[in-house]
Amino acid sequence: MKFGRNASEQICGFLDKGTNVTGELEYSGTLRIDGNFHGSINTGDILIIGEHAMIHADIKVGEIEIHGKVFGNIECKRRVEIFPTGRVRGDIQTPVLITHSGAMLDGRTTMASDKSEEVTLLGRATVRHEGSRQDRS
């Protein structure tokens, strides 16, 4: 299975199918999970959720590829990609969200960026109606 990684970007850790882990996971590099995980995951690097994975966690990562099931919120610095077999139930905050045909997402998305945005409020609109003046807000 190809995951879009360069040859120089190798998987540093792997939790195989049949593995059950509970706790707080912090790491650097690229990690692939194909087993079950419950808890929280935090890294500035890459997480790959394999097809057989069942993840119940709040996730903060640099980048994530989802081929399995994730139940929890995802906060991502660079890119979230949900593949056709991927299922996410939770909110996603990321500057880039890619969903392939067949992928499922049940939650809210926030397309975060580093730039702060200013909100412009419109003033009252004046409408003339039959010789009288009315204000609408």
C-alpha cells in the first residue's frame, strides 16, 4: 500500500494489527498504527492510521493520513487526508483537508491558517418604503 511518502521519509514506528494500546502517545518521526489505540496522540510529525486501525483519541499532529477509523478530534498543523476506507467521527482543525471519494467525516471542520483574519461588520441598511424611512439591521 502506497502512502505518498518519499523514500527518505520512512516509518519510524509501527503498531500492528491486533495491538491494543491505551495511554498518552508522544513521538517524533512517522508512526503507523494498524491496531487499536485509546487515549491521546501528540506529535509535530506524521501519523498514518492504517486500514485495520481503530483509534479512540484526541490527536494533535503535523500531518495525518487516515485509512482506518478515528473517533476523536484532530488538530493538524499541515494536512489531513482521509482515504476511501477512512472514517472520522470528530472535529477537524487543519489548513488543508483532503477527502477521497468514499471517505466519511462526521464532525465539524475548521480550516485554520496562520494569518489572522479581520471581520468586517456592515452598518445598518436604509430602506425607503412608501415615503417613510425604515432602518434594518
